Amino acid sequence: MDTACRVRAVCRGSARTTILQLTTELTILALRVLFLAILYLFLLAVVVAVRRDVSARAAEDGRGARLGRLVVLDPGQTDLEQGDPLELASVTRLGRSGQNTIVLDDSFVSAEHAVIVYRDGGWWLTDQGSMNGTLVNESPVRGEVALAAGDVIGIGSIRLRVTR
Amino acid sequence: MSRPVARTWRGIELGLLLFPAALLLVGLALLILAQGRELAPRNLGAGFTFAACLVATHVWLTRAYPHADQLLFPIAATLCALGQVMVTRLVPTLGLRQSLWVGLGFAVMVATLTLLPGVSWLRRYRYLCAAAGLLLVISTFALGIDPNGSGARLWLGFGGVFFQPSEILKVLLVIFFASYLDDYRELLTYGGPRFGPITLPPIPYLTPLFLMLLLSLLVLTLQRDLGAALLFYSIFLAMLYVASGRSSYVVLGLALFVVGAALTYRAFSHVQLRVDIWLDPWSKAESSGYQLVQGLTALAAGGLFGSGLTFGYPEYVPAVHTDFIIAAIGEELGLAGSLAVVALYLLLVYRGFKIALECRDSFGALLAAGLTTVVGVQSLVILGGALDLMPLTGVTLPLLSYGGSSILANFLILGLLLAVSAETRRP
């Protein structure tokens, strides 16, 4: 009777420790899964935030497309000021006549002097057969040339820098 | 006209910050349970303090810079949380110090943003930056110590606190390069002498830059800090490319690198050793290749989901809590864990370059691009080294590894990136 009682107590005790161990091990396993899950949920959340950011920006670009601008370095004989920004459109015509997107009233500028087109994510400049020619970084333009941000366009004594 | 309220409320950041806080708490709870200790709130002090620091930094950013990038800080905080869990697991005595460094890092980030009177203020002090950086490195020649027996005297000590000057030097160099290249940007785009399809940079204007680079490389090669030297050269090339947009400069730079690498391989025995270990670590598994082989074994032992925190044996890898922390992550969190780390760095670098692209001021853009390159290349160099994809050079894994100088320098970088972003997005 006495021994049986003691055996039962010991059994109950060891069962309790086993259950305790089991719960600890299960908790550890759950926490291990949770740990990696938090890492990956965070990555997912960041990617979702980036996606929203990108689509919001794309919508913004669609409304008021900002395709960069020309900054006046040397205004020549025009009444522009040094540092004035001139917004670029998808097709920007430069010349002396009032029909142009950007009118440059300078005696060295032809009526239709040059055109800048935005295509494939970049700007392309073509001289429209002007009398005095167009320079990009001080070398004369033949045919169509790609423009990069920082390039300087020269028309007569006018200097315009391409910026984003 | 009322201003949109939603834009001054950094909701995305707050939401994302829940993850690093939870990650650290779960990680610490896991460590306590696995070591058979009692899971009580007082044992999770470091986790709650970290969460409080996150909230404090977030509140401050919301008040002072509501428009600055919202993803950069949560990504960095997640890397830090993971780093704190791993360091606590690997060297329990350093766990608390690491949380202290991370807390100080937040303070450095906030202080950089607050004290900097505009990003363009930095460009005026470029030679001061360059001189201060070089002075720091040269002072390690005279006063350098080697507190952890790595074989290179790269630290300066002030009363029990050790500081690694090359960490701060990389930030100073980026400021110098950005300022210098921005001034000569047009000349660089125009190009110098031409040889067939290859355009050389206009050499006279680049002389101070090359001298600066040569000097820092020389100092670092003599100091045996190859990782830093490699990092500096990559920063230089990346920034030259960003400033000029000419791939021919990069081709030329890489050709010079090959020549330089061949020369240093011949001249320095420690470079030879690194390359030999990279080519065949297994034949030297008991001697010079010990660290790499142990690291590779740990990574392989981890498998897909790892052994679980505290259930692996990463202690066999030398420097596992600093340079080789990826081996411990790979062993105990598996490929899942190490891929998450790579993804975190990818997102951090993406965000940094995005800040650079959005910046309208060319100095700010160059600065952001350079600082992002520092973080990206450093992660690449040590991850590639630990995986035996390239010769191993000892640099820390940014924000993850244990180390005060590294943590503080990286938060300085984050502070500068946020400053560029805050200026760009200010309405």
C-alpha cells in the first residue's frame, strides 16, 4: 500500500516533468517558427510599401510629367536670366520664332534651331539645319545625339545645362 | 486650403517598426527558454528598451523630418534586432554592450540629422574631411593596438573603449569624393584624351583625387586592412561612374585594379595567403583555412531551416560574432535566415539608391550613391568572403556584426541618407 502510493506519486511527478518539458519544447518550436515568420512578414511588408510608393509615383508622373529641365548658364542676348529653369516637354523645340516650345530671341539662333525629344527614358537632340549649328559640350552636333544630365547645350553664345 | 495630414504622419514607418521590436522580443524569449531560464519580463529588459528607443526615434523623426524616407530606419532596425539576438546567443556577455551600441547608434543618426546645417554644408569642408580621415589612419600606425588578436593593429583605445578609424574614414572619403567629383562633373562627362573607343578621364583635374586614393590605399595595404582597401577602391570607381556616366572609366578602373591586385599579390605575403585560402581552403583546414572551413561547415550544417537558436555549434568558427556572423545565422536559422539577411541588404541598398536618384542636387545625389555603395559593397565583400566566392577580407557585416565603431559609422551613414532624403522631399 505504502510502496504503491509512493510509486504512483513518483509516476505522477515524472509525468508532470515530461509534460512540462514537452510544453517548453513546443513553445521553443513555435517561437522558432515565429522568429523566421516575423523576418519574412517584415520583408513582405516592405515590398508592399515599396510597391505602393512606386505606383503612387507612377500616377504622379502620369499627371504632371516632369521630364527634366534646361538651366540657363549663359543667356546670350535673350532676356533670360542665368539660373532660369526651362521645363522640357516630350518634344521640345528650340528656336527664335514664337512657334517654339522654348523661344530663344538671340540673333545667332535660327527660327527653328533644334529639337529635343524624350524617348526610351532619355533625351535626344537634333539640330534642325540651323545656320550656326548646335554644340553639345562644345562639340558640334551631327545627326541625333543622346543627352545626359549635366550636358551643356550651346546655341550661339547661349549655354543651357540639361538637368533632371 | 488644409495641408494633407496623412503626409506628416509616418504611419508606414511606425507599422514596420513593430517587426524589429517583435523580432528582438521573440528572439530573446527563445534564448531564455532554450537555456532553461525563467521567462519573465525582467529578463527581456533589452527587448523593451530597444522597443522604447525605436518609438522615441520614430516620434522624433515624425516631429522634425516628417517627409524623410520611411523605409530606411525600419530595415536598419530589423538588421540590428537580428544582430542583437545573434550576438546575445553567441557571446552572452557582449549582448548588453551591443544593445548599448545600437541605442547610441540611434542617437548618432538623430544627432547627424539635427546638427547638420544642410547637406551642402559638407562640401565646403572636403579637404578637412580628407585630412581628418588620413590623420586618424596614420595615428593608428603610432598608437594602434590589437585588442582581439586579429594580427592587425587597426584600433585606437581610449580608456577601455576601442575604436576602428577605418570605419569613419570611409564616410569621410565619400564626402570628399562627392564634393570633388561634383565640382569637376562637367569636365569628367566631357572626357580627356581619347585612344580609339576608350576615353581617358581629364587627368590633371583628377590628380588630387588619385593622390588621395593612392595614399589611403597605401596606408591600408601597409596596415594589412585589405577589406577596407578593397572597399575604398570600389567606392571610388562607383562614384566616378555615377558622376561621369562613362562606363569606359569603370573598364579602365577595373584594368588598373587587375594590375594592382597582381602587384600586391606578388609583393605581400598576407595577400598571397588570402588568395591561396580562397582557391583551396580544404587543404589548409587545420591551419590558415580553419576559419573559412569552419564557417562553410556551419553554413552547410544549417540546411534549409537551421538547427534553431542555441542548438547549433557556431562557437567553433573564429570571429563568429563579428565578421562571420552569417555563418552562425546560416547554421541556426538556416538558408531561410541567411536569405532574409541578403534580402534586407538588398532593400536597404535599393532604398539608398532611390534616395540618390530622387535628389535634385548633384552633390546630394553623389553623396547618397556613395554612402549606399559603402553599405552594399561591404556586405558583398564579407558575405562573398564567408561563402568562399572571393578572397576573404575581414570587414564587419553592416548593422549585424558586433562592434561599436561599425554600428556607429553605419548609423552615421543612415543619418546622412535620411538628411538627403529629408531635403529632397521637403515640400
